[in-house]
Amino acid sequence: MDKIELNSLTLEELEKFMVGIGEKGYRGEQLFTFFHRNYGHKIEDISVFSIGLRDKLKKFGRVNNIEVLKRFDSNIDNTKKYLFLLEDNNIIEGVVMEYKHGLTVCISTQVGCKMGCSFCASTKEGFIRNLSPSEMVNQIYSMEKDLNKKISNIVLMGSGEPLDNYENTLKFLYIIHHEKGHNISYRNITLSTCGVVPRIYDLADEGIPITLSISLHSPLDDIRSNMMPIGNRYSINDIINSCKYYYNQTNRRITIEYTLIEGVNDRDRDLEEIVKILKDLNCHINLIPLNPIEEFDEERPTGRSAQRFRTDLERAGIPVTIRREMGSDISASCGQLRRSYIRDRDRKTFQ
Ligand code: SAH
């Protein structure tokens, strides 16, 4: 029988688990606090439990751990990028960015990604597996421990598609939010998706008011589907309708991510269409300068063109922000670091 990954369980599940092995339910809460408030990760360190109970726990359960493999510090700003080693030797990445209002962490939800977006490095080596809830929280705990600072905001914008790993992502959200653990407000959490429409409806019904961020990148179905294969399954119209539903259920303004690509999605026609499709949606647009990767032979627009795009959108009544580039000297864009590390390592292995 496989042992249960204890630090991936929600508080309610831990209480049930404890009752299931013949213990009192409140032991589950003690365990939850040990993992998620105190960064505990070894069963033998749970001093509130007797040695007998620790042995019993070890018989039925295990604790998942991740290790910091490498840290890259930006010389431009305080951005720090981490490579983490998982128990099965897979590698994932996470980022910490320092803003005026505190530390924001960006974490991964999968090893690799199956979405196949043409501009994104995370998907180029394909999909390996989903991350468990503990592997998601542990990215945050590792960064906090390493920096000796608490984080205030979380974005699920690292490698992977969170809505393609729905159950684990949801458990992660419950765990990281819980007041007996890290107690991060849902309002300080953003989930970014390429547009897995049925899961957007599901998420809207969960009653957790996190910010939903949609990777739009083009208002035209044919151009979008060319860059983002998910567009062949769900149209832009489907996505916008699901966003309206999300807004009605959660009252949270939607974020639209828009990576500007020279001549592809920064033309007048794109502007007109964006204004048309977003006119009844309570949203704001976050313009992202393209981070060029090897296989995607396109250019980012010059700064002036991004500014013009911004001004025109604002004139049409759509709130806009331009994403400040963080840690551009440490290839802080999705999946780039993991990829170059794995390549280097493999090159060395095969030499
Ligand atoms: N799978 C999710 C979350 C991960 S990507 C999603 O698709 O939203 C986080 C954001 O970075 C997405 O908006 C993605 O489209 C964007 N992104 C990926 N590669 C990029 C690149 N090379 N340059 C700029 N933005 C990129």
C-alpha cells in the first residue's frame, strides 16, 4: 500500500486520516500546523506527539520534501529565481519578486506543460507530471526559509497549466489559505490560465475569491489558435463568457494577460477587436513584453509601440498596466531556467 503524502492533505482530510488510524481528530490539526505554520517536515520532529504515535504515522504516512538546487540573484532588482529538486529528481522553478507592497512568489503547478503555446519555454520539453499540493506549498516555504521573510502574494504563473491540475491546485489553495496554516488571503493569490473553459466555471463555483488571469495574447481566434493550441478547443467567445460568469460569482475583476508580439498582435485591428470583446467584461489588461525564446522566431515591439498600445486601450476605457520586467538578467520567464539547466546537465552527462 502506498503511504499517504501527509503534507498534501487539507486540514479536514488530516483530521479524517487521524481518526482513520484510531487517533483523535484534533491530532490532525496539530499535524497541519506543524507542516503549514512551522515549516515542519520530519515526522520525528513532531514533539507534541509521543514516539509511539510518530512511529504509527510513519507506518501509514510520509512527508514530501523539495530541495533548493540553485538560486539565481538578479543584479538589476531583487528578483531571485530558484530551481528546486523534487524527490523523483525532476526539476521545477519558482521566482520571488520584491514589490513595494511585499514579496510576490511565482510558483509552478506541473513539471513541464502539455499546452504547447509556441512562445513558451515551459512546454518545449513536453509534459512530465502534475505537482502535488505539498510540492506547490513547499516551493513557497523553501523560498521563505531561504530568505527568512514572509511572502504576501502568490501567482500561479510558473511552469504548467494550473487548471490542467485542477484537484491538486485547489487543495493547494485551501491549504495555503487556511488560518491554521499560512493564512494567505485569497485576494492575494492569482491563478493564470491559457483558458481551460470548463474548469473556469468550476473554479467560479468553489467560492474562493482569487484573481483569475487569462492569457489572451490575441483577440482573433485564428491567430490565437496558431500560437495557443487550446484555442482549437475553446473559442475566445467561450473564454469571455466564462470570465463573465467568474466575475458574477466572485466579484473579482479579471486580469487579461497580453504578450505583445511585433506585427502579430499589436496592430490597429487587434486593438479594435480587443476593445470589442472586452467591452462588457470587468477587467484590466496586463501588457507583457515578449521574452524571446529560441524556437519562437518573433520580436517584441519597441517600447514606443507598447506605450501606444497602452494609450489607445486606455482611451477606449480599458484599464492597462505594463508588466514591469523583473530579473531580466536571470531569464526569469517561465521555464527558461529549468530548461537551460537540464540541457547543461545532460550535455555534461553525455560528454
Ligand atoms: N499556463 C498558465 C500559466 C503559466 S504562463 C497560462 O498559460 O496562463 C504565465 C504567463 O506568461 C502566461 O500569460 C504566458 O502566456 C506568459 N508567457 C509564457 N512564455 C512567455 C514569453 N516567452 N514571453 C512573454 N510571456 C510569456
